[in-house]
Amino acid sequence: MIEIQSRQRKVRGLDLEALRRRARIVARATGTESSEVCCTLVSDGPIHELNLQYRGKDKPTDVLSFAQNEGEFAGLNPELLGDVVISVETAERQREGRSLCDEVTHLLIHGVLHLLGHDHEVDDEAEVMEAEERRVWAAIHAAEAATG
């Protein structure tokens, strides 16, 4: 299950109900329906702080993932997959003709795939991750076409 919560007030126009419907499809398509993922939508300020604290990068970013199935306490709750934090402000700036919901959905998919161990630092890994992103998008499009 992917829970969506909004903690930002700067960007208007994001359809949270549509995003929540898509999150259910993402969970099905990625096999995380029985896992817990918390997705928090924030502004640039909070994600900038997290990016500096955890990655040493002194700027906002679009999405960060925090896996709970790694490290010393990974086995405490195997159902808890992790957290995805998305800056809606950054998503708004970089959406390049896509709807805001599409851009945030893309970032959600990307973040969940990171929680599942996918990466894009090496070309081969990036190709696998991009193929997974396309597969999840196809599931979203099929589900939305079926419901009209």
C-alpha cells in the first residue's frame, strides 16, 4: 500500500485523488501491495534540507527515497518498505508539457523502484529501471483506459 500525504501548500492544481488512484496501481504493478510505503509531498525547502542532510547536496531535488529494508534494523518490520519524498515545486518546474499529476506520478514510480533496489548509476541498471518505469506506466494507462 502506498499512502500519499501532502505537506505542501505552494503549488495548486495537483489532483490528490487521481494520484492516490495511481498509487494503488503502482503498488499492484510493483508487487508492493502488502508493503507499506509512505509518500510525502513537500515544497522545495524541506526536500532541500533532506537532500543536504542525507546526500550532502545543498539544493532541492525532485524525489528522495528512504528504504527501511536496509541497514542494522532492516528485519524489524519486513512489510515496511520505506518513504518517498517528492517536491511538488520541483515537479511543477520540470514537468515540460506533462500534467503535474503525470510528473508527480513519474517521481512516485521512480522513488518506489529505488525502494525496491533499482538504481540508475550504471547504464545497465538504468536500462532495467527505465524498462520497469515504462511497464508501470503501461499498467497505469491500461487501468485508466479501462475505467474511462
